[in-house]
Amino acid sequence: MTRDEAFLQFLLRMGDNTLILGHRVSEWCGHAPVLEEDIALANTALDLIGQTQMWLGLAGEVQGEGKSADDLAFLRDAWDFRNVLLVEVPNGDFGRTLMRQFLFDAWHSIMLGRLMKSSDDRVAAIAEKASKEVAYHLERSSDTVVGLGDGTEESHRRMQEALDYLWPYVGEMFASDEVDAEMAAAGIAPDPASLREEYDALVQRVLTEATLTIPDSRFAHKGGRDGRMHTEHLGHLLTQMQWLQRAYPGATW
Amino acid sequence: MDRATVEQVWEWLDAVPDPEIPVISVVDLGIVRDVTWEGDTLKVAVTPTYSGCPATSVIAMDIETALRDHGIDKIKLETRISPAWTTDWLSDKGRAKLKDYGIAPPQPAGGPDRCPHCGSTAVEKVSQFGSTPCKAHWRCTDCLEPFDYFKCI
């Protein structure tokens, strides 16, 4: 694998994570429990889609086939996506959506902090921009997880169920392969495994405050970030997200 | 025709309103980062407030339209994401206008110092997000009016 091939894979992983999570979160638009939450979720989705434009825009540049961020978002199939499985699982209830957001935000904020020191100026610039938004996402998802976890009996039960359901998807964010080795050697991105300690400390602190218990098992569902095997949910998501560009190629308004 | 001076162009841009918060200009907002002539082409560097802000493309169009109206026909708009936009770049004039408009200007402490309507310091957060990506939703517990707070980033 050449450095550029690895770089492209890395950028697709970053951009696909934000794209797929952004789309999932946008599904709440008009459905959230209260207006303020609806607006907050829509704003979070918007930030993530904005970050996607930067990551996939750079991916298209590195790929060198003249593809735009839109081309990569709308004209690839499920097996070409490189997002972690965590972001493609269905929203579930509001609690599960916010728990997923928290588990992702915690990783995202640590990852972006490291990427701000990337040897590639373009990566560092995107990370600097995105990290400001993500710090805000993390503050909000942490507060909500604590509020609901340490809330009523029912909200506590639902948040614990959400954590139990989502925890097996956390490990994939820290998996390392040859792409990561190449990126780490080039100083472009850190080895994901090196983020785990900081992540565990952050997550443990917030979940303890939320009176929630992290499951014992470190079993991890994998297959998203290397595209080997996505869940059955991704294809359904793509049919929604891509149908317009598939049915009317090149449509604009 | 002599080409306009850079100072003149900044003045023109200071008359281009932000599409979402029309009381302040794109210059007040601090998103115009650089204006330079490159031969007969005017280069304007613009930075987005939030990476997904839908107003960004409208702002670029408004800037281009304004400059064309002033007779400049060779314009190159560049999106510059680094250094990342910060509310420190809001002008003092912009801050004052925000307040008059009913939007509490950003504060380093992370929340509004007072209600932009009645001036009371008894304010509370309703939601971390508001009507646009750059704002949060607060309310005054004295005059009971809700208001937007321009988030400090």
C-alpha cells in the first residue's frame, strides 16, 4: 500500500464517520422529544456534514480522479464506506442516540486534538476547525448522558440499556491496521490504539457521574473502518441518503 | 478606470450584511480574512464560521454580487479554514449592534453576562444550540424574555 493509498483510506474513514453519523442524527429532525433538542440535534448533524465536506473534499483531491465530496458521498456503495459500525447503527430512542453521540464525541475530540499536530497542513487545518465544534458536541452529549443516566428510574434504565447495546461497537474506533501504521509513520495521524487510555479515562469519568456501569467485556464488532463487513443497516441508510443523486444523477437546486 | 484600493474594498464589504443576522456585516463577523489584488484580479479570502453553516455559500454569493456592483469583474474567492474562525474576530461595532438587535454578544466566560433586553444578570440557558449554528438559546428570569446568545468559540 502506497502512502497516498493509505492517506485516502484514512480520509475516507474520517469523512465517512462524520457523514454517516451526521445523516443518522439528522433523522431526528422534526421528531425530537422537545423543540430545543430537535434544534440541537439538527445543529450537531450540520456540523458533522460540514466536516464531511472538508474530509471528503480532501479525499477527492488525494485520490486525484476529479471526484468531489458530493461524488464520494452519494455515488459510492455500502462496501466502499469506511465508517466505524458505531455510527451506522439505528438511532433507537433519544437516550441511545445521545449515548452513541457521547461515545463517538469522546473519541472524536481526542482524535482531532492529535490531528491538529498532523504533519499534513491540510489535515491539521480541518482538525483545528472541527475540534472547536466537537468540543461543544462533547459538552452537550456528556451533560445529557449525565442528566438522563442520573435521572429518573426509567431514564437510568434506558441509558444503561443503551450503553450495554453500544459498548461492543466502541472497540473498533481503536483498532489499528496497515493504513494506521502508514499514517503514524508519516506523522499524519496517530495510531488509534494510542488514544484508548485517554478515552477510557474520559468515558469512565462521565459514566460514573451518570451512575452507569461500563460492561466488563472488551468484545468489539469490527468491519466498518476497513469495509470488510458493514451491518445490514448501512445499505438502508444509503438508500435514503443517496436516492436523489442515484435517480437523477447530477441534480442540483 | 483605476482599480479600487484595498481600503475601499474593505469599506464595500463592510456594507454586505450577514444573511442570517443582517444587522452586522460580513466584516463585523470577522469572516473576511484578506483582500488583495493579484494583477487585475481581486482576491478575497473568506473563512466559514461553522464548517456546516448553510449561510456560507450565500455569503460568498453576496460578496461577489456586491463587488460586481462596484465594477469589479475579476474576483477570486478563496475559502480559508486556518486559522479557524473565532468570535474574538467580531468587531466592537458588531458586538454593539448584536446587543441592540437582541442577541447577547459572546463572552469568554461561556455565557451571556446580561439580558440584551432589560440588562438583568439573572439569565439561564435553555439550550446549547439556537436558531443558527453560531448561537445558543437563553432566557432572562427577570423580564422572562428568551434571547439568542452568540456562542463564544
